[in-house]
Amino acid sequence: MQIRDSSQLRVALYFYIVIIPCFIGAKPCPSGFYRSSNKTCVDDNECGDDDNTASAMCGVNTECYNTPGSFYCTCKKGYSNPSRKYNFTTRANCYDVDECVNEDWCGPNATCTNTYGSFICSCKEGFTTNTGEREFTDITQTQCQDVDECSKEKRLCGHNASCENTQGGFRCTCNRGFVATSGNLTFVNKTQTQCKDIDECTDEPDVCGYNASCVNEPGTYHCICDGGFVSSNGEPHFTSKTEAHCADLKLLRPKSSSPEDINAFAELSLRSISKLGNGKSKDLISNFLNVMEKHAILVAQSLRHEEKKNFSASQFEMSIQAIRNSTIPKDGKAKLATARNRMSIDWNTVAGKEDFDVAAAALISYKQLDSLMNTTLLDDDSTGTEYKFISEIVTAAVSNPVKENHGHHINLTFENTKVRNRTAKCVYWENSVNTWSSAGCTIDTSNINFTRCSCTHLSSFAVLMALHDITDPSHIYNLGLITNIGVILSLVCLFLSILTFMLCRSIKSIRTTIHTYLCISLFLAELLFLTGISRVQNKIGCAIIAGFLHYLFLACFAWMLLEGVQLYLMLVKVFKAKSLQSKYMLLFGYGFPLLVVGISAVAYPQGYGTQNYCWLDLKSGFVWAFLLPVCIIILVNACFFIITVWRLVEKFTSLNPDMNELKKIRTFTFTAIAQLCLLGCTWIFGMLHFQEGTIAMAYIFTIINSLQGAFIFILHCLLNKQVRDEYAKMFIIACHMKKTSKYSEFSTVSTQGLKSTHETGM
């Protein structure tokens, strides 16, 4: 049959494929196929559509993959079958593969941990991931890098140790001069191992050499020369005897005659001398003064004609001048001055002869030398008299080698560094006996600020003032004991007085209000006096304590003045007068002392605090910032009291006096006068105490001053009948309450008995 077109071709194919098989019977489908409903062969999916079918075909932990007419199995990732085959068609279970055994899946500095079908990586201690993740599996993206523990935690190694970072960790090393308590060179746990200081001075006693002392410090040490010796390197201390040694101070000289080298010499010398007692340092001081004098003249001799120069260094001030070629200036005087001292000397005395190439004069003022020298006088006629410096020590030096029996006097003017209020002497240092002497020196003029001396020889000079302080240890102990006992007793009495004035209603008045504030001010003053009067170590703190004491004691007298005013109003203005208002009383009682203290502190702040006590400076006269207001208050109050007493006498002689009121005012007035006398006399005896030779006044002042609180308690409480009655009531109530708690059955009877007594006045 010939097929002519495509339609015929389609018909022929349908005939042969569909129609003919229907008549002759269908051929079976190949393995892995099945015949569908439309009689065609379709691939059979052996793996099925769920995991259970796949597991049934291939086994546990497997994956099944269908193929046309068949299938194959593979183990899941991280699993393997016993035959090690990748693909298989028979059922075989797959087991977990430990990836961490044979291959490095995590890279360096990491730990591999196997899991079912996989693994995880974690950084070792001391390392962290670059991504910040704690765990990872892909080392192409995540790696472990070292952690710098030293920079992360500053005190990782503790004190006195250095931290050094290492790969995956760190190590600690003790700093120089320290050693680990474990004995090892390095450590990592600061809680178990610490760095302790090495005491080089004990381990090697001779580490500093001769004439030197070793001073241990945390991590190091240094050597200090003993008194009378200085280090050869010119420094205050050194660290090894191979570096320097201690030389005799007498052999020390400035490196040159420059002011800088002279000052370095002075610092070393005075530092070494300060380590010795006055008895051992006299020779060294004389040697020091001689060296300073010679080098000052050497500096002065280098000046041009009539040239004058001044130098200021840490240890001294120097003024120098020179003249040349036998030419003396017209005024004929060499006048040199430092900040606090002046010298006037005849040029003929300086030169010593008519023909000279150069004549030089120098004035040296020492800033701290007085603290190293004693004040013993060679020619002191008095016995037991002590002196102190009230000026700087100065050296007057000239190029003339002859130091004594000059035709002209040397005039020295000193500024008093301390107030002169007793006998003063102009003295010079006698090198031959290493002590002070007043021979050949006299005082020309003297006042509170300056002292002018005239001497017949050249040397080092100063001004001394006699002292008359209490130095007997028994007196010091007795006065201290009396003060402590008296002040403590006063504090207790003042506290009781304050409670009495505040709690006793029967005596409530404007006058008891004044007494309350007076007691509070005196209580605080006495308490501060007891705890702070001797705290002179801190100058600023001492000045503050002195300021508060000044304020509180002034407040006491201000409230006493208010009491005088109140008594005046009660009597002189008769009974129609109004009492003082509280706001005005507070304004004056605490405002007036504040004004006085404020003005005083601004005018002379250095007047608060002394070397021995935290009080006002007596020697400069600053104590009058307290005494002057007190004297004014005492005088004003005395006037009020005189007027009050005078008017009291008049009213008692009148025809119809109000006797009860007048007797009350009379009592108030006399107690106020007694109070004023006691508190005012305290400071009168105090002023007498500070004069020469009045140890008796010291005892009187101490006793009265320390018992002020007790006097107030006696005057205003114990001698007041109303207060005594209140005390008696409180005592009876206290006893009654005690008995009631113990014998409850008698409480009703006792109460009724007390009540009847009160009502009948018995």
C-alpha cells in the first residue's frame, strides 16, 4: 500500500500500534515498569513518595534515588555502609562516620566533635572565631584566632607583674625587684601566685658600701649617705656602691663658683647635716659657712667696677658687689640687700688697704639653715633661758681677710620672721667654738617688723629671742589632765542643761531660749576644743578648727549680750515692753560672730592656727580679733546690768512694787552677772597666763576655762527652784513607774496619794 500524504501516515501508524495489538494481544512491560490503565508501560518508582518506603528499600540512614526501570541507594551525608560502596541496590544499613578521626575538618587551634551524621568545630581555650560564633563546620569561612588576654584584662597578672601574650594563652612575669611566691619564673594564676618585693637591703647587707644606709622600696632600693657624708655623684641618693660612694662632707666643694653649683652644694650639705644632731653638726655647719663665704667672694670678684648682682636659689639668696682699681665710690658704703635682710658696710673695711685691684662684698641669706642650728649662747648670763630665731641666718663676707677690729661697724637690718614680744639679741657664729655669741654685736633699733644690729666683726649673724614657755613635763601633764577632765564634765553638764531648758515647760521663756542657744554654742566649742585643739599636723585643717573655735566662742558671748538686753527690757522698759523676737536673736547671735570671723579671715588668714595649737596666733596680736569683741560685749553688758540693778533698787523702794516679778528679775540679773563674770574672767586669766613666768595663771585659766559648762549648769539649773522642782517630779515619776511595774496591785493607791499631795500643796 502506497502512502501518499501525512494524514495517511498517521492513520497507518495508529492502525499498526493501537488497532492491531488489540486483536493479536499486548506485549509484557519490561522489568521496572508496569502497565497503566491506558495499556502503556510506566516506570515503577521503587523509592516511593515517603522516607519509610525509601528506608524499607535501602535501609537505615540511607537515601533512595529512582531511575527508569530501576533505583539505587546511597548513604546520607555523614554515614557509610559496611561495604564502603557509594551506590548500592540491595538493602544495607548505613552507620555514622566519625569525621574527626581521619581528616582535619576544623583547622588548627580548634577541636572537632563528632555528631550523628556530622561534626562541629569549637576553638581551643585561648582562641576565638573570627566571626564571633561559638561553633562552626565550614573552615573556609570561619577560623580560630588567638585571644590577647593581656590587653583584654589589665590586671590579669595582679600587682607588680607584667603580662605577655602567647598563642592560645598568656604568661605572667614579676617586675624587676619582685619575685613570685611560687618560686617559678612565670605563672598564670594570680590568685595562687603573687609577686612580692625583694628586700635587697636584707639579702645583700653591704649593697650600699661604707657610710651609707640602704632604704628598701617596692621593687627597688636606694642608698642614702649617713649624716656628715655626701654621695660622690652629687645626687641625694644612689642605687649601687659601684655607681657612687659616700664621701666626707668636709671635703665637699661646689663644682664651680656659679650660683647653680653653689646651690647644689648647699642642698647636699644641708641635707646631710639635717641627719645629725645639733651636737655633731656644729663642725660641719662652720665648714659649710666658710665654703659658702669663700665662693660668694669668688663670684663677686668677677664683677665689673661697682656692678651689683642678686641671686635667688632654693637654699639661699645672695647679693654681691665689687669695686676695682683702688676706686671707692663717693658714698663710701657697700649696701647689699636680699628679700628680708640688708647690710651696710664701709668700702674701706671691705678692701682693707688703700691700693687694691678688686674689693668684693657679699650678703648671703639662708632660707632654712635656722632649723639646723641650736640657739645656745656662749655668753648668756641667765640660767635656763631658751632662745629661738626670729630672723634668717645671714653671712656677711668681704674680700678683706681680716674679720675683726675694723674701724667701722657693720650694720645689719633683719626682717623679723616671727613677732618679737620678748628680749632679743643680735648674735654671730663663733667658728672657734662653734656656737653663737653676742660679743661685739648690739641692737640699734627694733620694732615688731625689723631689728637693726651693729657689729664690729664679720661672720654669720642672726637675731635670737628669749622664750619663757612652760617646759616642765609635770606641769604639761597636770594641765592636760585638768583640761580633759574639766571639759568632759562641762560637756555632760551642758548636755543636761540643754535637755532641761528644752523639756521643762514650767521655765519656758525667751530667757531659757537664750540659755539654750548659749549652751549649744558652748557645747560645740568645748567638744571641738577637746577633739581638735592639738591637731596641728595639717595646717589647713588646723586653721579651719581655729576658725570654728573663734566663731563658737564669740557666739557664746553674743548670746550673753542678748541676755543682758532681755533683762534690760524686762525691767527698765517695765512690763509693757515686748520681748526679743527669735528671728532677730538668731540673726545677731550667729550672724555677728560670722561677720567678725569672716572679716578676720580675709584680713589675716595666716592668723588661724599656730605651731602648737589650733587657735588664734597670739604673737602677732591676731588674738585681739577675739578679745576685742569680747571686751566690747562685756562692757556693754556691764552697763546693762548696772542700769538694771539701779532700777531694781528704785522699784524695791517704791510704794507698790510687784514683789514676785521683781524678785524673779533680781534672781535672773544676779545669775546673769555671775555668768558674765565667770566666762569673762576666764579670758582675763588667759591673757595673764601668756605673760612671762605666770604658771599659777596657767592653772587658774585651765581650771576655770574647762569648767564653764559646769558653772552654767549650777547657776541656771541647780540654783533654780523651779528646775529643782521639775527634777524632783521627774525623780518621783521615775520611781513610781518602777514600783508600778514591780507591784502592780499598789498602782491605784500610789497614784491617788500623789494626786492628793499635789492638790493640797503638801
